[in-house]
Amino acid sequence: MAHWDMEDVQACFGDTADLNTRQITVGGQTLGILFLDGLTSGGDIAEQVLKPLMETVTPFPLGLSGLA
């Protein structure tokens, strides 16, 4: 399976207003959130996806964020 990043998906959709994108940082990692307006609502994404992510991810202890 090929690796797609947010820019690849945005290029496929062009300038459509239906594609919504957000970038958030959780636990020191940047995550891309993409959803289609009309199939989902921003409120549902916030409540069902973003809120649980923010509640369950434990940040790295100080000084350990660079572990490989």
C-alpha cells in the first residue's frame, strides 16, 4: 500500500470545499485529520475522534521525547 500524506489527498480533491483538514499534536506527534463535509459533522469529529485522542494519549515524560 502506498503512503499518502495530507497533501496527496488534498491534491486528489482539488479545491472542493467538502474536504476538511485539521492538524493536531497529540503526545508529541503531529496527526492529520481529514473528513468529508456532509458525511460527517465537525462536531461529531470533535466529540468522537479528537476528544478521545486528547484524553487517552499520555505525553512523553520530560527528556524522553527523542527516543527512537
